Amino acid sequence: MTVWLQVKSGTKWHTVAKKPKNIKPAKRGSRKPSTTARKACANHKTRTWRSVIDVDVIGVADSAEKAVTKPVKLRCGV
């Protein structure tokens, strides 16, 4: 699984953090595995943020399709 944290600048999205992680299936009753891309705020300027998520199962062919979260405005600049 890979997660990219992106910020919007003008009309383009720019990746500010990337977090790849190999995740094993969760055992019954245990916490679901996850990963998070993080970036510290440099200022309080309002910016629009989103995440892009790609999940690849080893040994299984899949499409190049990625999940993209709904953009949110936060008082957090880079």
C-alpha cells in the first residue's frame, strides 16, 4: 500500500509526503492494518489537501487505478 499526501497549488496537485508500507492481512479480532503519509504544518495559511491511495496485492495483476480522497481545506500550509 502506498499513500501520497498532496496539496493543491493553483490548479495542480503537488505531493508533499509519500508513505509506502507492506501490510499483512489482519488477524480476526485484531486492529486493521493501515499507513499514513504525514507532513508538519509550516504556517496557518489555508490550503486544500487530499490523499491518493494505491493498494497492490503481491502476485496479483491489478489496474493502475488509485483511490483519491475528497479534497478538504485546512489551515495548514507547507
